[in-house]
Amino acid sequence: MLEKLYKGITMKKSKLLQMHNVGIVVESLDNAISFFTEIGLKLEGRSMVEGEWAGRVTGLGNQSVEIAMMATPDGHSRLELSRFITPTVISDHRTAPVNSLGYLRIMFTVDNIDELVSRLTKHGARLVGEMVQYEDVYRLCYIRGHEGLLIGLAEQLGNKSATDILENS
């Protein structure tokens, strides 16, 4: 059924248009911007989000947050970096292992994984496990990047992608 009754009004079912961004809370916005710029994202803008209206969205009450929006080179995906001024950050999940519940990592496809990992280690990143090759499809690794954030990197080796593998399994 495409339509739904809401408060006496029949409404057409909404459809998903796109995924706009993934949000990550950081301590240092400048350092996070520098790190993700090194990966290849572009800074679209930086701004303050504050006031009671914003707190009504997040459920945090009156808040003050500095944000930076970064986009992938193709312009289809974004990363919203946030630094909370008020209220203060109350928990830290950055060192949680990969099998923990909730947000854990963000994955990027790159064209030269060895070169990028080499550059990122100069910015304090470190491999979590090993660089591995999955069949003739990808070379993959997880790194702990800026402030311990878990980042996945993948270099596609041929014409097959993860979608091809999932469709044929």
C-alpha cells in the first residue's frame, strides 16, 4: 500500500532519494579536515550549528556544534565532521573492536592503497590488522586514523566489484 493515514490525512509513502552524509564527532575539526583531505575528500564548507532549534533535532537541548562538510570526489557521498562545544561529549567509542554494535567504520575505495596508507601513516594512521587481497577483486585494510577513527580502504583490482560478488552468491 503506497498511501498511509496520518492524523486523518492520507499521505503518499515517501521514497528514499539518496544517502546524504555520515556524521562523525571529533575533538579537533582542523586535524580531522586535514586527515580526510589527505584521503581525497574536499571541504565543502564549515559552520556553527547552535541554538535551541538544533537541540530539538538531536534531543540534546541547547547546543553549540562546529561542523565541516566534506565530499567525495564524485560528489555523491559526504562526511559531516562535528566538534561539540556544548553539551560536552559524554562517551567515546573510537577504540571499540570491529565486532561492536553501532557505527564502527567508514569505507573508501581508492586507486592506490599502498601509496595512500604510506601517506596516512605520516599523519598518525596505523594498520589495524593486515593488508589483504580478496580473490582477484580487492586489496583491503582497516586503519585507525585521526583520533582513532576506524577507516576501511579498498582498491579494486579488476572489473569485478563487491556488487558482482553479492549478486552471484
